[in-house]
Amino acid sequence: MRLLTYNIRYATGTGPAFHLPLPGAGYLRSNRRVLEAITRFISAEQPDVVGLIEVDTGSVRTGMVNQAEFIASELGHYSTYECKYGTGSINQLVPIVRKQANAFLASPDVTGERFHYFDTGIKRLIIELELDELCIFLVHLSLKFRQRQYQLRYLHDLVVRTEKPVIVAGDFNTFWGTHEIYLFMRATGLRSANAAGLPSFPARRPRVELDFILVGESIEVTDFRVPNVRFSDHRPLVCDFRVVSKPAPHILASGSDPIHRQTA
């Protein structure tokens, strides 16, 4: 199975023009050509599941185009998405901002989807996608260190209650890389699919590992890549994996000695 996760920054593109006429002005204008290029890239990768961070679900910025549904229709995938702010957030009332979301696109049979919300931070959405063999959580953590730690604690409780094998993916905003999530991984039994610690941000010359795919012990990673793609300020992550059965515990015969001693 192949999982692709990508912070597409609402298909607003990159480069110096993004900050003209004012810093960050590019967030107000989406680019249809960028969206089409992202779609072609994702389609060429032939993923089974796609986790999209920073996707516009149909604001005036995109000409009312729902980017999640646009990409899903090209792939022939199922799609699920939700505004990334809490249900009581004032951002739910602000034009453009209220259409800022995260999304899952999937080709396998989906047996369930759930939306959870962190109890702290501005970006609070957690999407849980349940497939036949596993559950995948998609997150976009806070830019603030302390809030990220509270969010990781909340996420830990979700993960340990899940009975199926688990993957947690998304934009973690961890400016210290795996050092920030070391205790979270140890507590949940997850490990990074990116064993080499390849950076994903900024896309032009990546220096920081902000994006992660964390997998449980029942998941075997067969390939992992950070493609050199520059349609956003982040690069995408591509992970090939398979779900494997846990090895059965070794049961000793009655009266046997598990310790092999050497004698002189």
C-alpha cells in the first residue's frame, strides 16, 4: 500500500511573487495551474491513500473550487475533509479561512471516518480514517511548542485506544525534528518511516523535518521518499508499506530452561 501526504498550501504556489505586494499576500490567491500540477504529480505516484494538509474546500480564493474533490475526482478516489479549526472557533465565520481544511483521499474500502479535535491550539482537527487493516490519523500541529506538546498528549490517548495498526501522518511543525516527538513515539510504540531523517521544508532547499509518517510495530515500511517537488513550501512524503501479523509469543515447553549455559 502507498501513502502520500502533502501540505499543498492551498495550491497558492511558491517563489518571490508569493510575498507581493505584501508578505503572505499569496495566501489570498490560488493558482489553477499549480492545483493541476499537484494533481498530475499525485496521480503519477498512484497512491492508495492521500493525506492533504492546507486544502481549500471552495472559497472565493479558488473560484469556489473544492481542491480535495478536484484531486479526488481525477484519481477516482473517495474523499473526506473538514475545516481544520475547532467547531467553536471564530475562524469558522471568516471568509476564505472557514474553507481551510485537511483531507483524506482513498482508493481502498473505507470502513469508517471520525473527526477529533485537540483541546488547545488554533488548528485542532484530527481526521481518523479507518481501513480494513489499519487506522490512519492526519494532523497539522500548532506552530507553538507548548501547544504541540499538549496536542501530542491528546494524540497519544487516541492512538493507544485504537485496536488496529496505526499510522499518524501530517505536518507536525517540529522545528527540532524527531527530538520533539521522541517521547511521543516511545509512548505510542510508533516509529518514523523516514529512517534517514530527510528534511521536507522549505521545498526549494529542505533543511527541517516538519512532515512525518509514523508507523506502528505491525507495519513494515518497504520504501520511503521525499520527492523533489516544489509546488508548495513543503515537499511531499511517499511511503510504501504493508501490514504484517505480530509474531506469536514463544511458549516454552513445561520444565524447559530458556537459558543456555556454557560449561567449561
